[in-house]
Amino acid sequence: MTDYPRLLEPLDLGFTTLRNRVLMGSMHTGLEETKDWNRVATFYAERAEGGVGLMVTGGMSPNREGGVFPGAAGLFSDADIANHRTVTDRVHDAGGKIAMQILHAGRYAYSPECVAPSPIKSPISPFPPKELDEDGIEKQIADIATAAARAREAGYDGVEVMGSEGYFLNQFLVEHTNKRTDRWGDSLENRQRLPVEVVRRVREAVGDDFILIYRLSMIDLIPKGQTWDEVVALAGKIEAAGATILNTGIGWHEARIPTIATSVPRRAFTWVTKKLMGEVSIPVITSNRINTPEVAEAVLADGCADMISMARPFLADSHFVAKAAAGRAAEIAPCIACNQACLDHTFGGKISSCLVNPRACHETELRYDPAETPRHVAVVGAGAAGVTVAMVAAERGHRVTLWDKAEQIGGQLNMAKVIPGKEEFVGLVDWMARMVEHPSIDVRLGTAPGVDDLRAADEVVIATGVSPRDPGIEGQDGPNVLSYIDVLRGGAEVGARVAVIGAGGIGFDTADFLTHDGGESTTEDLDAWLREWGVADPEDHRGGLEPEGPRPEPSARHITLLQRKSEKLGKRLGKTTGWIHRASLAMKDVQMVGGVNYERIVPEGLEISFGEARERPTLIEADTIVLCAGQVPERGLADALEAEGIACHVIGGADVAAELDAKRAIDQGARLAATF
């Protein structure tokens, strides 16, 4: 008897059956662009072995002008077909099924060759698109159909036609981007003509016994987006044109509402997909912020969809489904939706990976093979870096002793998890605690080892983390001054007016924490989150946008966030999430001030000036000053070992203090443990 009967139930599509209701959604990893097809095949095959019902590749371009960026992968030649056959053969050998996503970026293409229904530049690309004429539209349709036929020839079980997130087909649907007056624009019927014709031609090209998924934008989250009646009408037309399954797309990329970041509530948009249930007779997939089998099962039980799409959870754990089926859900490495190693890498032109699982997309070069000679590994520090070393070393057959002076696993992750919107870190710490319950790991909490305790170990790893940096501000020892540690670990009394010194990630997190004052995070309250960001029912308001706009709860305090650098505050935050942090604080009326000199702290607040000339002396009136002025490595034990001639590996914050950088710490720990 399984705990997830609906999730693990097969789905009969008539001509083929999926082994369960789990789709691994499309992710652009950058692997196909490496042209290392063994690496690509290994990535997908490992997830097929892990039990997923159907996978969808990253977006493959149907032509040069439709590529997300110049050189984007696609099926353009016989050689491409042969290379992709390597992938599909490996997936099928592993018992899986795989579909290829066909993605035409339209005006989102980062290329001067981009095309669109109308010559309206996207806010996320510097290139204005060329308006397609009748012949140009026909070329796009033919190229998409050809890509689908080639996908079948390459051994794929199906294709997904990308019609959401503001890409090419989505751009034809709304007046926001389609200003045409010919048969491809103006009226609703004309605006919907292109996606329907594309699906019809794709079905014609691939035959009846081939999966055809259409990714439908169910809530655009942009001004002048689709009405719900328009979405339902399009869904019916897409079904009639030959789609096998409808997949859910949420929001355009240019929308100013977060949809997949960690601060978005779990299953935040499944209610939108549920509205389509019964409107079509083909299966409907729901998506976005579903990251545990419990949540997925509940979504199906609530009648929100026929199938669940999860993408990044399969970066975090390739065996998500197999572990759930085997009653080992507590061992599933959790996707915390941080975006740091996946989407941030994608938009930075890097190969995607996963903060929690550095092997993701690096399976061929980061291997956890059994150790030839088991050794004793001593690890000091049970934060992100140290726990990762312990887990990987134990998995490889080594004996591990893991020390930490604290009474709990997790290190500074325990501060991250109290930040409103970062509740997923609770699950990460819990998973780490579960994984070190391993017969080969001796966990010694509340204990700080000395040099003599470490002499006998074969390998010594120092992962002792960081300490707050001393900013050297006159008056910082006053009773009105606290460290971020005092605030985030609780117990410190904070006044109604606060000046936060330092606007890195910790400064932003601390400011966010203080705006709530212990109140419930909107990440834990979907209705409150929808109000905060101005999301409406698309049946009531076009595009799903509340006419009144965002309606956040007022801040619990008046907060001023300051930094020495004159650049925009938050500039160095995550590439795809920094705007969310800035917008969240702006909605709470947090004042953000850059380019300051910290002159002195006085009982009335913080005295600052501006620029090298120390101009405009100003008093920031504040009851409490919170120091978030960076960190320094905690290297005392490492230095003592080196003084005794004992070799050690220094990783994580103890190596380089750079905010609370769990991505780097976990990657460092995994790669080190793989070498023992």
C-alpha cells in the first residue's frame, strides 16, 4: 500500500500509458549546448531510473530566429537527430519516456534576429523584434512542425509545444503584444489562430500515436492579459486540434509577480488549473511550487489536475519518485526554490545545477563511487558544508565523525529558515538531520573538538563557518546596537525604528524579518500572498491582476537599510530573485540608502554622511541599529591544526566568508568528499 496512490497511478493516454502521474517539467539546463551527448543522456537516464512518468527536455529551438539565444540547441540536421537518439535510447533503456519541448522565444529571443507578431520590444531583451509577414508566419509554423517530426525520428515519445510564459505563441494571444489587423490579429479568433494552427500542423506531422503536450498560459499576470473565457476557449480549440495533454503555464517572464521563487507558497497556482478541469476531456497538468510527494498527492486529491509537473525537484533529487514509492520520502533531497544554481545559472549563461545537489547536470564528472579504501573522516562544523562532506563520505563507505559546538544540525541555515519567505530552509535542515542518521556517521553535537581529538583521523575537514565582521563604527558597543545574529536567533528586543547597516543578502533578510515582527509569513498564507502581490482570479480580472494592485500588510517597523557602496541596493542579490527582495521591502516602505559613510552611532540613532567628501551629515533616527556588515572566516581551529603540522581541508565560510553562501559551501563539501 502506497502513501501516494493518486500520484503513482498510471495514466492511460490510449496509444501509450505513463507509469505514474509525475511529469518532470522542462528546464533549460544548458547541457544540450555542451554537445556532450553522453552527459545529456546520463542526466535524463538517471531521472528515468528514478521513476518519473514522463520527462520534458529543455526548450529546443525550431529555427535560428526562435532560439532563446544565438546557438540555442535544436534539431536542425541528421547529425542532431543522431545525437538526440543517444539520449532517447538511454532513457528508454532505463524504463522512461521523454518528450522534447519546442520553444520559439519570439520577442524574448536574445538576438537581433528575433521575430514577433508586432515590432514591440520586450522589457527583458535589448533587441526589438521584426514583425512577421504572412510568409514569415508560415515559415514559423512549418519549422515547428518539422521540429516535431524530427523529434519523433530521434526517438522521443512526444513533444511539448511551448505556448505560455510570454513566448512566441503566447505573444499572438493578447493585444499587449499583438497589434496586427490581418487574419493573425485584431479579433480573438484571429489572435488564437496561430497556436491552434501550430498544434494542428504538429499533429499532422507526427501522427496519432505520439504525445503532444501544449503548454497553455492559464494566468498571464500582465496588463491586458487573457481573460479566463479566452483561456477556456483556447483550451478547447487546442484539444480539437490534436493535443494529448494540456500543461499549465503561469505568468509571463516580464510579469512583476514571482511565480516559482521560494517565497511563493507551495502549490500557489493549482487553483487556477482546477478551474479548467471539466472544460476539456484530455488530461490536464498543474505546476509551480510543488516540491514534495505529500503536496503533489494533495493536489490530485483536491481535483486540481490529472497530473503533476515538477521540474527543479528533479535537480534536487533524481530519485524523487522511486523514494516516494519505496516509503522513503523523508530521504528526498528537497528543492527549496532558491533559484541560485538553476535559473540564476541559466540566465547567467552557465550550466544549471542545484544548491542542494551539486551533482545535478554534472553526473558524469562528480561521482560518488564506493571508496577503494575506507577511511576515518573527521568533520568539524555541521552546517551546510560539513554535513555535505559527512553525507557524501558516508555514502562512499567512509567512517565519519561530525562535530559541532551547537546543539543542532544546520549551522547558519538555522538563521536563514526563520526569514519570512524562506520556510523551505526548514525542510532542508530537517533533511540534513535525517541524512546524518547514518550508521557510518557519529554525530557529536554540543561539542567543540580540540587538536588532540583530530590527530588520529585520516582526513580532517574544518567547516566552522563565519563570524560577523567588526565594522569599526564609533558607538557600536552601545545598548541600542545588535548584530544580525542577535536578531535572527531571537530574544533580542528591537525598537520601532531600525537602521540596518549593510545591504547584502543578510541585510535584506534581516530587514524583511523585522518588517514582520513575528507575524505569519505570507508564504504560509496563500490568500495573504495573493493580496500582497495583487493576484486576482482571472475570471474576475483580465490577466489575473488585481486592479487595485498589490495590497501588502504594513511593516511592523520603520526600517532604513543602508550600504557604503553607491550602487543600487540589492544589485548583487540573485539574478532571478533580487528584484523580488527589493520589491518586497519597497512594498513595506523600507527606505534604502546607498553611498553612505557611517560616522557614529548615538543614542538618537545613526549619523551618516555621503561620498568621499563626507557631505550632507544626516541623522537616521532609530531606536535600534542592526549590524549586517559582512562576515569573516572562523579559522581558529584550522590555524591550530596547521601549527601542529596536522593537514586539514578548510571549506565553506571558514574558507571564504561570502554572505551565507550555501551553494558554494555544499558544492565544495561534495567535491571534497568525492576525492577521499
